Amino acid sequence: MKAGGVTTPLEARQGKAFLLLDPIREHYLLMKMGWYQDNRIKSNVIHVRLKDGKIWIEEDRTEDGIAIDLLQAGVSCEDIVLAFHPPRLRQFTEFATA
């Protein structure tokens, strides 16, 4: 934020973060929403779901990737699916294919 409380365009584009949790359907999202001038800004930063005993990363717009954080927390790469990759390409990653 600039001096005097004026929001810069970059800060406005980043928006405010909201955590959406749906433990019944096992979907978990981190979103950013806000306004830049007259434009509504909405972005899914992270979308993770639990399916078949694995963590499916549907979307990940973080700098390093949430998969790295999961590995560092002790989750096995066989329990992580990079679902944002097409199924035919998942075999070329170190992670589970489904």
C-alpha cells in the first residue's frame, strides 16, 4: 500500500484471500477476490480435493506449488495427483496418475 492508504494496482489485483472448505464433498479452495477500478477480480489460487484416498490438486497458482508443501509435510508422492495435468501426461511426473 502506498503512503496515505492508497491501494496500488498490483495490490488491487491480488485481492483478499478467502478459504472455502467443503468437508462433506471433500473440496478445499483458496480464492482471491477484489476490485481493480471497475473490474471484478476473482481467482482460484488453490483447489484441492480428496478422492479415492489421494490428494487431487485441481489447481495450483502458488509460486512453489502446494505439492512441495505436502511432500515436506510427509505426504507420499504416490498419494498426490496433479489433476491440473491431462491424464495422459501424468505418467511423466513423479506423482500418482489417479
